[in-house]
Amino acid sequence: MDSTKTITFRKPIAVGAGEGAKTYESVTLREPVAGDYETAEKNAGKCGFLVALIALISGVPIDAVDQMFGSQLDEAEDYFAAFADGVSDQDKRSEDEMTLQLQHAVKLTDDDTGLNAASLDLCEPTNQQRRKARAAGGPFAASIALISDVAKVPKKTVRAMCARDFLTAVGYFNGFQIGRRPGSDD
């Protein structure tokens, strides 16, 4: 997978008026971090989550991104979705505990603090942990809160996780929602 993707507009998109007008010819995307999902979720408003995420990642104003063609938005969505490929098995129940080795270690400081992490120890969350996490806001904010609580790391650390690591942790927690099948030893 490419580390960035540039989507060139079929025709330039202008926003603003007069001397403040600016024209954009493309957006360049990168792998989101968990905090990007949370911020886009908060900024989704009238334009929606995908448009907010593209604007945040690319630095192109939301008013310009909102003028992109649907096929170009689909292209961006496919790029972002590729980071979720293979992160969880929707038909397999999660193990009670796991250590998630981060593909991209989180290094927020130069010293040895709890803000830095190369792995996360995860386990099945309690109902209380899930309930507390849901109070944090939308699905992404709740996932960040849940990972932080279960792994005992600051939310700031979780927000810095790359999409693949973050979505793997989310997939792990979702694996506890898979129903027990008749005749299984679960």
C-alpha cells in the first residue's frame, strides 16, 4: 500500500471570494491516525464524516472537499478502507487476552514515559468499561476511550496510533460481540 495517495480533480475547485479566493487542483491523503478519525467524527456536521476526514488529512478546506465528485470521494474512501483490510476476522471470536504489537510504535516523547508504546496489552472489556467509553462520544471517540482504559495508556497515545493498529484493536474488541454457536466449545 502506498503511504500517500493524490487524487487530482477533473477541474480545479475554487473556494472563497475576491483576494481571499483559493483554487485547489488535488488532495493528497495519508494513513490516518486514530485521532484523525475522532476529529473528523466531531467535524462531520453537514458534510459528513468522509468529507471531514479528507479535509483534515489533506489540509484542503472542507468547502472545497465538499465539491469533489462522488467517484473521487469513493476513491478516497477506498484508500482509507484499505488500512482496515485483514485487521480482524468477523467470523472468529476474540481470544480473552492479546498483546497487540504495533506496526508503528507510538513515540510522543524522547524519554521513557507511558506516552510511548510499542505494544498494547488488551483483554475483553467489562460492561463498565464499555459503558464509560460510550460516554466519550461517537464510535471513534468511544473506541479511543475503551482502548485507553483497557490497555492502561493515555488517550493521547491511542490517538497517535496508525489506522491499521487502531482498527486492529477495534476489531479485537468487536470480536467479543460474535455470538456463541451451538455445539461450539465457547
